[in-house]
Amino acid sequence: MKPTPCPCHSGTNYSTCCQRWHTGSREQPPPVQLMRSRYAAYALQLEDYLLATWHPDTRPARLGLTEDAPTKWIGLRILRDEVQGDSAIVEFEARYKINGKAEKLYEISRFIKLNGDWYYLDASGE
């Protein structure tokens, strides 16, 4: 059986990359890998994982991914990642297509450590 590439575009197999976090590993990923695993979760429509890794102060009640127009995630480029104590940022550019039209998302995601685990807090973009 041919290995499945990870949707986070790390160049590794899904089974050795983001799948472990998507399936409940207690190994804590650093913020840049948490961001990659969240990107992969969007690609795979894993809404429960996205909500579970979102800080409780900013987490929405639901995302409704299956109700949105189908999105094909086609590329991820990490531009910067910085960790300072219990806070971190990951700056990235994600490429995707909706209804065949190519789009680009630029974002600076903020992460915060809470009770030893990293969570996505919020983001700013252009």
C-alpha cells in the first residue's frame, strides 16, 4: 500500500506526521506543528480536532466545514515561527481552491500554552 502524503505539505507521510495528533496522541506538538496539524485538519474536515485545539476563550461553538463550499487545500508555506515562553506565533501562507478558483490566505496565528498544552488563540492577516 502506497503511503499517503500528509495534507500539511511537510513532505512526510500522514501516518508519521499529523495523523497522530488527529487521532488523540497525548504527545504535545510545538506551535508550528500544531498549526500544520490544524491546516491538515481543515483539509480533512476534522472539525472536532480544530475545536479541541482552539483556546476556550476564543473558540467558536462550531465551524460548519461541511456546509461551506468544497475547499481543496493545495499548499502551505511557513514564513516564521517564534516561541516566547507560553506564547507563540506562526506566520504562514496557505493556498487553496474553491470552485476551481485559486485563493491565498496569509495569516499570523497566535498560540498560547494552557495547562501544559498549546492552543490556537487567534489570528491576524492582511
